[in-house]
Amino acid sequence: MENTVQLEEQFNAKLDKGEFIEPKDWMPEKYRKTLIRQISQHAHSEIIGMQPEGNWITRAPSLRRKAVLLAKVQDEAGHGLYLYSAAETMGISRDELLDQLHTGKAKYSSIFNYQTLTWADMGAVGWLVDGAAIINQVMLQRTSYGPYSRAMVRICKEESFHQRQGYEIMCALAAGTPEQKAMAQDALNRWWWPTLMMFGPKDSESKNSTDSIRWKIKRETNDELRQKFIDRTVAQAEHLGLVIPDPELKWNEERGHYDSGEINWEEFWNVVEGRGPCNHIRLKVRVAAHENGAWVREAANAYAAKKAKREAGSLVA
């Protein structure tokens, strides 16, 4: 017991000094479990998030748009791999992480359970969803767990490209024909509130925020990040000539922030709990892709085993 107390004191001292916790360092079991949950949820979100955008690669309006969207989807696959690798340093296997996703035990971001109905949705997803991701993830470059922090450096750079790609699409549509601008406005109308839900439940209902802030896994709360996103995005919408679908949105001089309407929390929890528009579709597609790729994994494992045997034989010789 005394040894555990000393280890926890050393752990807290590292946090206080702003030092990283590394895989071989002692850590509280709840810290480890919290990180596995957060990093794996982040990884699952990147992999599932490929689906609503991958659906539009062949239907993008130009070769340039196709190439850029394809590059973005490839980036997201890479982000998932970085994050699964970071989670594995906590002592959990990739197979276990994927099983948790495929069986519905693990969550992913609720935003990816909404449909992408038009090309304008590719603009709204890039502008709003990736814009929200950047705000949420920039602080994670300073998260207390070293492998997660280092993975986030590259991810944030690439997410910044994704946000600019989406905003460029919205700029083109907003400056186009009346029909194109109406399509951009429709996409904003449908994606605004789900994007605000991305930051998670309000602070008073968040079960994990207190520990995450205390352990410096997160540096800002859900509501603080959501407010930051709203404040930054209003001017961008005004530049586009689009209207954010919140009649209660107004600048509060005293607070120095925008006031906004209440999120539909019933919808949020329905989607989180698996009752969203595309929950079952997303998991069905993901499981099928995993099963169809079994032969690739088997071939890679067989090749790795053969190579290791050959190298072992050459060392003996």
C-alpha cells in the first residue's frame, strides 16, 4: 500500500511538472482505462468516418475534387492506425480494440451516424466537423500521455488541411448559383447541431471530464471547447453569406462570447446509444470490410512468420 502511495505521488509530480507519462511508467489503473477508452474511441471515429466521405469519391464534381477527397480519406485511415498504435502501448491488443468496436461495446463519434446527402455535405463535414475536431484535438498535442501527444502532432496538421478543403467547397457553392448556395445552406442547417454534439455531453453530465482534466489528458472541458468552436465559426459563416440555424445565437458583450440555443440532448443520447440514422449501417459496413480483409491479414502474418524463420535460420548458420 505504501509503495502504491509513493508511486502515485511520483505520477502526480510528473503531471505537475508538465512531463509526459510514458508506456513503461507506473500509472493508476483508472488513468490507463480512461486513456484506452478515449484513444480507442478516437481511432474508431477516424475509421468509421471514412465511410460517409468515401461514398462521395466517385461522385465528386471534378478530378481535382476526387483526388483531394481521396487523399483526405487516406489521411483518416492513417490517423486510425497512429491512434490504435498509441492505444496498444497501454497493454491492449489491436484485435481486442476492433472487437470492442464491432460488437458495439466501444463508441465512436456520434457525428458519423448522420447521412451525407449532397456534395455540399462534403464541404460542411470538412468545414464544421473537421473544424470542431481541430479545436478538440489541438489541446491533445499537450495531453499527458506521450504516445498520444506525439500522434496528435501530425494528425492536427492533416486535420487543418481537411478543414480548409471543406471550407473551400463551401466558398465555391456559396459564391455559385442560387441553387448551389441553397445547397450549402441546407448542409449547414443539417450539420450545425450534430457538430456541436461532437464535443460530448454538457459538463454537468460528463462522467469522465473531472478525471481527464485532473490527469491533464484533456486541458479544456466539453463546454469550453464547444464555446470556442461557436465563437470562431460565426464569422466564417458570415463570410460565406450563410445563416447559422440558431435563432438564439447572439453576441454577449458581458461574457465576451456568443450565446446560443440549447442542443437537443435527447437526440444526442439516442445517437450515442445506437439509435441514430446510420448507426447500424456504419457498423455493418465496418464489420464486413474487416471480414473481407481477413485474407490480407492472414497473408501478412504468414509472410512475417516465414521471414522470421528465414532470418533465424541464417543466424544459426
